[in-house]
Amino acid sequence: MSTLMGKTALVTGSSRGIGRATAVRLARDGALVAVHYTANKDAAEETVSAIRGGGGRAFAVRAELGVPGDVDELFAGLEAGLVEHTGATALDILVNNAGVMGGGSAQETTPELFDRLFAVNVKAPFFLIQRAMANLSEGGRIVNISSGLSRIASPGVVTYALTKGAVEHLAPHFAKLLAPRGITVNTVAPGVTRNDSPVFDNADAVAEMARMSAFDRVGEPEDVADVVAFLASPQGRWVTGAFLDATGGSLLG
Ligand code: NDP
């Protein structure tokens, strides 16, 4: 399929995990993809190489999110890469995927950790969308990655869950604002999804996490990437402001 031929995409946090799978899938669909990362340059370059090896087009962009100047730094690299590859700075697809999990329990969250989780998971996506509005083409696509945890009471990670509850609210507001330009804005909420965490090397832990899903397995990054790719495609044109449950049935109870 080459449904995204001639399109450009930025996937934040696409050196690894769900972001990498999304970058690979969008590139396979024909998009030129900006592979964003912060610390793991080798992983970002591996993603770019994997895309190029498959005949796709990609370049890496580094910027730490959640710190002053983050959006400007990211867009400086993004626009330089877009100009180099396309001669222009138009962006068709923005996937706000980068996020920090880690801690945030009801009893132990510190004000510093609270601020850090909100800075990366909520403030950065908000201002990335605000900044991207100047670059986004008619018919553009924005997808924000949340988590099924926003809908499951989880005292152990309450602060993380709060950030995901907040990020979900970007979709309806920006969807209404950007609909006149044909731009859709949606949320995709993964359930437990395999990433580099050592917990996925522990068979007992994986079996326990799998039980959360109606399909009795943990999600693979590609399970989520395929949902994002649908929203990013021309076929997703009539879906906006929506919350898509991509948890493999983990919210069914
Ligand atoms: P990973 O932990 O595998 O990768 C995180 C990515 O985000 C990396 O590319 C990392 O870059 C980047 N990143 C992290 N912090 C920052 C920062 N401060 N600034 C810039 N980039 C940053 O992610 P997952 O695939 O596990 O998760 C992706 C998204 O999905 C997140 O929003 C997460 O909350 C959500 N999610 C994940 C679930 C899961 O079970 N995995 C479940 C539900 C939701 P680098 O490689 O340079 O470190």
C-alpha cells in the first residue's frame, strides 16, 4: 500500500517501541518520516536504517521534550530535515507518542515527578500541536497516544494515569479547531504493549499482564501502529475527536 506517498510525518519517540513500529508502518505506507528521539541515538539510527532498508524514507531528529525550548529545538531539526528531503516544511502527520511512564504512585509522587510527567506527557504534545499548526497541510492528521490506564483505577501510577487523562482532552478541542482545514485529531490508547522494559523478559510477569487483555496476550507495538496508520490514512478522514481503544479488550472488564 502506498496511501501516504508524498506525505510527511513526525512521530515523537520513534527510536523504540510503539513509536518505532508506527514510524516503520507510516514509511511503508509511503510517508517520509522524521524519527524523533532524545537520548538513544543508536536506536533512532536503527529505526531510520530499517525504514531505508525497506525502501522507505526517513531521517532522525533529536530533542528532549519536557524542558524549556523543547518544541523549538524539535522543529528546527524537523524543518531542516523536511527542507533537505522535500524542499519545503509542510507536515501532514503528527503522532505525539513520546511519553514517560515510571512511578507516580498516590503515596509517593513528589511535586517534581508530577511536573516532569505532565511536562513530557501533556505540555509537550499541547505545544507541539500548537507549533505544528503552521506546518500542517490541508487534510492533515494528528494522533495522540494515551493509555488504557486513564480508564482503570491505578493508585500505583495515578500521576501517569492523570497525564494520559489530560492528553486525551487535546483531541476534541483541537479537532473542532482544525476541522475547517480537514485536519483530524484523535487519541489512541494502547494497553500493555511490549517494549524494551526487562519486565517483558519475565515469562510469569508477561502471563499476568496478558490476562488483562480479552485476547490473553500482551500487545505488540505493531498492534498499535496499525491503528495509528488507519487514522493517518485517507480512510480515516471521517474520524475526528475520537478515543480509540487499542488495548486488546483490556477495558472490557
Ligand atoms: P518506549 O519506552 O519504548 O520508548 C519511549 C520513546 O519516547 C523513546 O523513543 C524515547 O526516546 C522517547 N522519549 C522518552 N522520553 C522522552 C523525552 N523526555 N523527550 C523526548 N523523547 C522522549 O515507549 P513505549 O512504546 O512503551 O510507549 C510509547 C507511548 O505509548 C508512550 O506515550 C506511553 O505512555 C504509551 N503507552 C505505552 C504502553 C506500554 O505498555 N508500552 C501502554 C500504554 C500506553 P529515547 O529512545 O531517545 O530514549
